[in-house]
Amino acid sequence: MIEIGNGCIITTGTTILSHFYNTKDGKFYSGKVRIGENVFIGTNTIIVNAVDIGNGAVIGAGSVVNRDIPSYELWAGNPARFIKKLE
């Protein structure tokens, strides 16, 4: 349920969950988490939900990722939000 590409750096304290509970409908869901190549995930990040993180993406420390992250973008925060494009 979790796919990790080559060259990724996943730092200490990172949690990757391929499932979540939707409080709106009271149902439990699961799905595949895909992490592309050369992704950097900062310390104590939590990945929840079935998401795709694109190649070369950077996730800031302490972020909560609950949506897809496009390739070559920096995202951070709780919930994670777009910061800037990476070159």
C-alpha cells in the first residue's frame, strides 16, 4: 500500500498512513500512498490518506500531508500547503 521511489530521503519521526477515517460520513478508507523519486520528507511529517507525492517534491518538517503534492514543489504546514515551485 506504500510505494517509495528511488533516491528518497525520509527523515526521522515520519509516519506514513495508507488509511484514514472520514468524520463526515463515518467511514474508514484505505488506498495507496505513492512517493516519487528524489523526494525529501522533513522530520516528524505525517502522511495521511491515499496521496501521490510527485518526483523531486520537498515536504517541510512537521507537516501533515492530506492531499496530492505535485512534482518539484515545496509544501509545508498543518495541513501542508503550497510554498513555492522548485527548479
